[in-house]
Amino acid sequence: MSSTGDRATRAVTIPGLINSLTPRAIINLFHRFLVDAVIVSFPKTGYTWFSVMLRQLILDAYGLPENRIAKLFVQDHRPAQVFGIDFRIPVIYHNHFITKAPAQPDLEDMMTVLKPFRRTPMLIMFRDVKDVLVSYYMEAVYRTAEAHFTGSVDDFARSETYGVSKFVRYYNAVADFRSPANAPLMVAHYEDMWAHTAETLKRTALFLGVGNLTDAHIGHAIDRWSLKNMQRMEETATPETALVPDLHFPVTQRAEGRRARVGGSGNWRKHLSPEVAAWADDYVARNLDPLYHRPGHKERPVEARAG
């Protein structure tokens, strides 16, 4: 084998060995003492859009080249990323803490991974459960070569594996985890990010420790990563060529499985029945921790069809 091939092999296997051999205790120490902020997000709560704008802010504010955009955050399953961290910028950790594949949230394992972040500033991303479930359904059914769910969107919403109860269990577990800690906490609502993008983006970026921000940086991040631009980037990208992780067209070639499928709120009305939508709202209202209430906002109740 050529020396070029040897180098390629080493480039692939050495980080893999580091990732697989690093003890959990060492990872936890790194997370506890070196991570500046953590982002927690249930799948399909707007993380992809928010994260690319945040990444752009960091590039612009700290004068970093665009080819660094995919290497700005730390993720638990890749400890080898430590060697690529630029400590001039805030060390931000992100994890969904649950699998997006067909599995109920393993809350015990989730708490184990969260444990080092008990006193770390935490940003929790939240979105109307109905829009989350529709977007989650599209990913589970249309994004991967093998669909993870069979049935209607209404069936999906009532599913223990994917639906409303999973959403509530997840967020209540995070609230219970953070309630004893006297540490900075912010809940970022997708609806605020969509309606007041510049204000909400700036507020969340400052909370996460991003400095050197200007209004020009905010405007550039919003323009660069508009829904239209993201759709254009996603159109021709593959998993290998995507500028940021996962921003590529589905392998199924189905538009329903796109990351940048639709923006805004209320798309659930095209997919969920009013009966299930009303049931979902009621379930959340009765069972979700008040931490996630959106200040000053009163949700208009969904009216189920009679009969």
C-alpha cells in the first residue's frame, strides 16, 4: 500500500481508536471542567437552523475560516474532537441525548451523560409539540433508506416510541435534572427564533458565551442561513460534501425528508387531525413541567371535530 494510503488509513483509524478507548470518566472530566455551555434539544426542535446561524456568528466574530464551520461544537460520541478545539472560542457541547431512531428515551443513560453539566450554562431548545411530531415523522419515514415507522402521522403522535409521551418524558427529565442546580439556564422557543430571529439569536449567542458580536454579524448569519439558502445548499449536498453535518438531501430523494423542509409554525395543520392535535395539546398542558411555558404567550386551543 502506498504511503498516501497509509496516511489515509491512519487518519481514519486513530480518531476512531481514541473515541472507542477513552474512558467515560475522562470524557466526564473534560465536560465538567472545560465545556463552557451545553445545548439540549429534542429532535426536530430547530437545532439545525439555529446551529448553523450560531456557527456563522462564531466564524465571523472570531475571524475563523469557513472550512472550520463543521468543527466548532463538541459531541459526546467523538472525544477525538478535543484535539481540534480552538480554545479562543467558547467550548459548546451539543447532544440530543436520545436516539432519533426507533427507541424510547433511555432516561437513565441520558442522566449519566448529562451529569457533568449540572452546573454548566444550559440552553434548552423547545418547540410546539405538534410541529415537532410532524417534522419527526417526516424524518423517521422519508429520510433514511429504511423507514423507521409505518402508519399515519396521528399514529406516530400517539406512539410511545416517538410521540407526545416521549416528548414530555424527555423534557421533564431535563427539568428535573436542572431544578436542584443553581446554574444559568435558558429555554429558547423556536417560535420566538422564527418571529424575532435577530433578537433571539443574539440573546442565545450571548448566553452561550459568544463574544465580539455586532449587528452586522447577526445580519450576515441570518441572511447566509435563510430557509431558501439552506434548501439550495441541501439540494446538491451529499453526506460526504455537506458543509455542516446532516445538511444534505435525503438518500431516499424524498423532499418530505429534507432538513430544511419548511420553516415557521403551524405546518402541523396540514398533517395532524384536529382530534389528535387537541389531544396532544391537552396532554402537554397536563403533564409538561412549567419550565417550558412561553412567557406572555397563550396558545389558541385546537378544536376537535365533532362526532
